[in-house]
Amino acid sequence: MLPATMTNCDRQVFRFRLAGQTTAWVAAFLLVGCSAAFVAPYDETTDRLLTELSVRTETAILEAEAGQLSEKNRQQFFDNAIGTVRTLKARSSLYAKNEEEINALTQLEKRYEALRERGGPLRSSVATGLRATLLDLQQIQIAKRRSETFTIGAKKSGSTVNHVD
């Protein structure tokens, strides 16, 4: 309720400001609710596989720097890493609006292939780009998870079961 001491003009200004604030809040909620429409949904399996790949990569780098990664294990590591990236790309291509992730996975595959072709021991100094691309992909997953949190009615589809009597 408006104070009785306000003039007609003051009341109109107050109502106009209140309407403007309400409109701003409604617009903000709509934008947050629609933000998920611009990116693919969060995929827990992709996130888990990406985390496992990052751990295997860091482990291989540490083993190589300690002189404990044989040539056979080095080749196995790269074969497994490239295979994992290709699997992630195939999985990511199943979702619409996932171009950023697919591009980052393509870049990651190229980085693993370049390091494999380079030969020699895997070292931190030559794996900088690889680590940066892995970090980019992890940030994409975090952003997807956050956008899923703000999605209205997230993950309610596909949970019904039809019973036949």
C-alpha cells in the first residue's frame, strides 16, 4: 500500500519503478530457465570418462618423468587415450547444441596424436597444450552441470514406466 502523503505524480513514479523491477526479475528468470536450450544437457558418463582420462594422462606423465613408462606402456597409453576421446566424441555427437564440446574433443584427439607421433618420453613441458584442452573440457562439463541446476523441470522426462495388466 502506498503512503497517503505521496502525491499523484509520486505514486505514478513509484508504480512505474515497481513495474520495471518486476519486469526485470521476470526477464532474468526466463533467461535462466531458457539458458539450457543453448547448450547440450549435462552427461554424467561423459564427465566421468573425461575425469578418468585426465587421471590416466597425469599418471602417465608422472611415470614418464620418473623413467617408469616403457615404450610399450607409452604406446598403450596413447592408444587407450585416443580411443577414449573418439568414444567421447561419438557420445557427444548424440546431443544437439554440443559443438563446443565436439570441437574441444577434436582438438584433444589431435594433441594426443601429435604427442604420440613426436616420440620420446612424455613430459610435462610438452603436454601443456594437452592439459589445457583437458581443462577446457572439464570446464564445459562444469558449465553444463550448472546450467542443468537452473533448468526448470530438469530430468523429468523418460522416468515413467508403463505397466501392462
